[in-house]
Amino acid sequence: MSRGLGDVYKRQEKPDAVIAGSDEVAAGMVMEALKNGVKIPQDIAIMGVDDQPLASYLQIPLTTIWQPVQDEGRCAAKEMVRQLKGESEGIRRKELDLKLIVRQSA
């Protein structure tokens, strides 16, 4: 098994689920699990982040978290410009909406 998923399955107490840092990593975990007879989501649920196009095309479509990437970039750029202008009364934080995209891997 790949190092990441193999490490998970070497544990005496196995997790019920894994949230990967990206859909690409989660996709690799799904493929490796299937190659080794691990049932998803029965043996382990796998979730990604970003809702990349590949997430819906996997043999077992990936549950993932959609992020408003364009809004994140826009907010980060505005904050950077604000700070470069010396308007630094502290870092402004803004919450953006995430969406859980439920598919078959969780």
C-alpha cells in the first residue's frame, strides 16, 4: 500500500475515516485502498478537499469539501494591498462559506 494509507492500516486501532488535504491525495488513497481489497466506505471513509473534477470521476466518487477559491484569492489580495498601504490595524479575517459535497466515499 502507499505509505499514507499503509500507515493507517498498520495501526492497531484503525480510524473510521480520513480527511486528506486535497482531492488528489484522497483519490490516491481510494485507488490504493481498492487495489488492496479495502472497502470504501465500509472499512474506511475517505474525504478530500477542493471538489476537483476528478472527485466525481473516481470508481467510488469522492466526498469532498468545496471551497470558494476565487473568493479566497480575492480576499487575500485585498488584505495584502491593505497592509502594503500601511493600513495595519490588525489582520482582518473573513469567513467564507464551504460546502460539503457528499458522494460515495464517506
